[in-house]
Amino acid sequence: MPACCKVYGAMMQKKDCRLIYQGDAVLAGLLAKSGSIYSVAEVRSLISGVLGSAEARDPEAWCVLVAPDPSPALVAQLMGLKDQIAHDAAPDPIDGATYRARLASVRTGLVTLGIDGFLVPRADEFQNEYVPAGNERLQWLTGFNGSAGTAVVLGDRAAIFVDGRYTVQVRAEVDGSLFEYRHLVTEPPEEWLATALKPGQRFGYDPWLLTPAQVDKLRAGVAKAGAELVPVASNPLDAAWERRPAAPLGPVRAHELEFSGKSSADKRREIGEALSADKRDATVLTMADSLAWLLNIRGSDVPHTPLALGLAILDKDGQLDLFVDRRKLAPGLESHLGNSVAVRDMAEFGPALDALGGKIVQVDPVTTASWVFDRLDKAGARLVRAADPCKLPKAIKNPVELDGSRRAHRRDAAAMVKFLAWLDAEAPKGGLKEITVSDRLEAFRAEGDRFRDLSFPSISAAGPNAALPHYRSGPATERVLEPGTLYLIDSGAQYLDGTTDITRTVAIGTPTAEMKDRYTRVLKGHIALSMARFPKGTTGGALDVLARLPLWMAGVNFDHGTGHGVGSYLSVHEGPQRIAAFADTQPLIPGMILSNEPGYYKEGHFGIRIENLIVVTRLELPGAEREMSGFETITFCPIDRRPIELSLLSDDEIAWLDAYHAKTREIVLPTLEDPAARAWLEANTTPLRA
């Protein structure tokens, strides 16, 4: 951002957080002086989109969307106006009556649309894991704040469906007199609807929020009731939602070659050649991380993931039409995109799909909205249902991306060591709570170079809360870190050159014998996967047992996957690679980054997880008769040794842990200046057996 844009930061340093907006006339004069193309009314509209985007670390970054080089005076007025608009748009206090009124309003909308029910998933048009504020329809309607769930609204009944992660949370956040509580897995919406609907009724859904596979499931359930499934052109929640946040307008910038390692032109040419070889004319891309990777761009439309929301059509010649709100393109971005990328308004996407009639078009049925398939079908396109062609090459990191990720992890390691040293010093004093602790870790990370955001909301869980694998701290649920318990911190960061994700389980005081047994078995599984060697073509599913076997030997297990893919300054959860107990067809290929995170959870008592990120690497083994691969660990942070039951570890496992700690000390110690952190690192990386 321009050097002049430091107004807000200066105000914050003076503890004066509010900039005073001096009025439209003053702003109009400053806009004219800066050469901005926008009127005051247009700036107000743009700011609404900025407020709907993810919170930026650099609060003035968006000002360059108004003028390429805004003066300090213009920045001050823009920031003041943003504060004013945010204040005016703040929602009214919410109570039980609010949700009752919202549900009634949606039911009125159903009558207007001529339907008898409606599905409310937690989703957006781009099938993102994290969705913009204006797409949090499930939370708006029900009060549920979890990351996955669905609601169904009928004229006389309503239900909310969540999985096992949220069975406690949903009852705390959602009024049971308005919504029945249902399990998303054991009784999914389509099964519930099969008995809840009446013959002849019409049940609606938003085709932008469901994939074709999801629609097929829903249709089958609705048909069992003798009812009809119908897509609706306008979402009834949007009509009922007063002060709904605008579509996000986070600034979109180039992701430079020093971080991406390959030009967008080369990526588009290679994908186009693959389409041509498969005799396909074009592909439709709707996943925001695919666009970010393919075009070497990053944005801030989505919380914790640097995505710019948009849509694209790529043809076999490498030409691309990008459908996006131009207002969020930072100065110089269109030059970065080049002449082979045509920037078009979002409203032109539908007609562009119509123009593909008669052509062979590849579309991903797992990640693309049903609306796209419906439009292409109507246009007469010949559809090929296949994976997003960016997914696999994006997952196989090039040498520049891998080196960047290694550097990012080393900076992240320094933050983690400073945090753990602080935690060990402060926890014995008592009174530490989950949110305070995770905030402290975020502050340590924010001190590092190239830090941009957390990669997901930190899971900071003390005692029994750690038994919930995807627990999220809140004022009503957070616990104190008490002696004799385990504390679990699962967290990560977004750096310009890499994405991190790490979990450590820390003993607060003296752990019990049961805690030590389970912790050591989790560690054994973690080490076994780290040391794995496997032939070319092996899937993550074939390796999953390595992480579980030590737990199985004691008759216990964990119910989540062992490993997920991780992006390069992109999504912390990336496919197609994974390590999980179910069948998998995707081989692990050198260059892929995955997590290694076995765990154990005893409901109501404690939880354990140990997670590092690992890279699939080619191995040269003496005498090997096949091409072999293994894993390179790129996360470096001491693993707490206090809960280890040493008698359960083999000599090879002890050797692995000692070598890991020696490497951690070698890498991290030179980056630390604080004597206390240095002393803590040295003390916690000594060999297990002196």
C-alpha cells in the first residue's frame, strides 16, 4: 500500500480509534483532487462491500480502490466515513423474539414464492469452507455459529441439522421451541423431509447454494414424500434479511512470481492443453482458490483465506473470461492479468454460459453450483462432469512454493516457541483462559514478517473442551487452564509465502496415567506416519492405519481424518490429497503438503492431538526396486514431553523424537532474541534419554 496510507495506524497508536468524517462536500473535493473516478455515493456503496469482506490486517488497504495514491487527507475521510457507515449498519440487539420474527418472515416469503418449505445450508455460491458475512444465512435465521449445518423451514415445523461436533453448541445457541435438533449424519435433511413433507407439497432450494449431487439427494428424499423439489430464483432469506451485509469487496492484488513460482500464462496454457488433449472446448471454474492459483491473485473476500470471489471460463487456448466486481481490483491488477484474461461483470456470467451451447464443457460436480449445470443444460452444452482441472496441479507445489512454505513454517515456529515459553511461565500462576491464551499466540504471530492472518479460527481448548475436536472458544464456554489437565491449541497462520497449521497438546501441571498412555499412543501414530515409506501410487487411505494402530492396540480410536491437504498462501484445507480411513483414489504425489494429526478424545474429560505439516518427497533408497516416496516434516516446534510414557516408545521412536527436537533447536534458536524463549527451547529439546 502507498506509504502515505498510515493514518489509521497513527490514530491507533495515539489510542484515538475514531476518525471524524467531515461531510460529503469535503470528500467530494478530495476525490476530485485525487483523480478518483468515483462519486461520493459510489464510494459509500464500495465501503459497504469493504465492510462485508474479511477484516484486513492493514485497515487502510482498501483505500487504493478509491484512488491509486490517496493522500493522507483522503484516507482520513475514507476511514472516517467507513467508521460512520459501520456504526449506522450495526445490528440491533438480538434476543429470542428476534429469531422468532425472522422465522415468521421467512415463512411469509415461502407463501409469496408458492412453496411449502425451504432448505437453508451454510454455503455460498462458490462452495467455500468459510463464507462472507452476507452468506451466513443459517446463523442469521437460527443463531447457530458453527462451521457446518443446515436448516429446513416448513410452514408448521423447522429443524436444524448439525454433526457430532456441534451437538452441545447447537442447543446453547438455537431455540429448541423454534427448531428441532437433528443429526446431520444419522438423520440428514433428505431423510427427515421424506416423512415431514406431505404429498403434493412443493419444497424449494437455492440452486446457487447446492451442488448437483446435493440436489439429487434432496430430490430423492422429497420424492419419497410424494412432494416436488423446485429451484427458486430468489432466496426468501435474502428478502427477509434487513441490513444484510453487501457482497464483499476486499482488494484483489497480484501474487508475485517470487511466491507463486510459475506465471499465470504458463498455468493457463498447461490447463488449456490438457483440455484440448481431452477434446474439451472449455471449463467453468467456480472455486475461488482455483482462480487465485490460476491467475496468481489473492484477495480478502473470505475470512482466513486470501480469496477473491469470482467466476471464470477457461477455453482450450488458455484464454480466460474472469467475472468479478471490477471495483475490488487494485491498481495495476488488470496489467498483471494480461491481454489473455478478459475482465467482465458478474452479470455477464449467465449469458457467457449460454454462448457455450453446442460445445464440450468440463464442470466439476463436487464444487460447482447446480445453477451452473442447469444453465449449461438449457443452453445445449455437452457437459463432461470431471474434477476442477486446477485442483491437482495446485496441490502439487513447485519448488518456489515449497521453499516459501518452509520459510513460513520457520517464522511460525519462532512464534510458537515464544508462545509456549510464555504459557509455561504463566499457566502455573493460574487464571489463564482459553481466549486470552489464543489471543497471545496470535499476537506473537503478528510480529513475524509476511504475516497476513490466521489460517482458521484457533481451537483453544482446556480440559473437557479439548474432547470436542472442532471446539471454538466463546465467552460462555471458555475454561480456565487448570492444574492436572491438558490444554490443546490447534492454530495456523497465513503468510505471503505459505500457510501453516499446527496442533500441540500441553500438560498443565501433572498429567494422569491415563492421559500419558493416550498421549503417547497418539505420538506413536504421529511418528509412524512421519517415518512412512511407500511406493508410487499409494493413497493416503492406505497409510491411515499407521497413525491409528497404536490407539487400536488399546481399543480406542479417533473419528476425524488423519491428514488434509494444505495450500500455498491459500486454503488450509485443500484437496484432492488426504489421509483418512475411508477409500481414496488420489495417489500421494511429491510436492503435496498434508497434515499429520492423529488424536484421542475422552468425552467430558480431555482431548489430545499432535499435528505437523509434511511434504510428500521422492526417496532414493539403496536397492529399491520401485519408485518410493516418504514425508519431509516442515513444522518445527517442541512436542511436550511431560505427558509421554517413555516405556511405550520404541528405540526408533525415541530416536525420531530426539532428532526432530535437535532439528527444531537448530532451526529456531538462531531466530530468537528473547533469553527466556531461548532457554525454554533449549530445555525442551534435549534428548529423552540423557
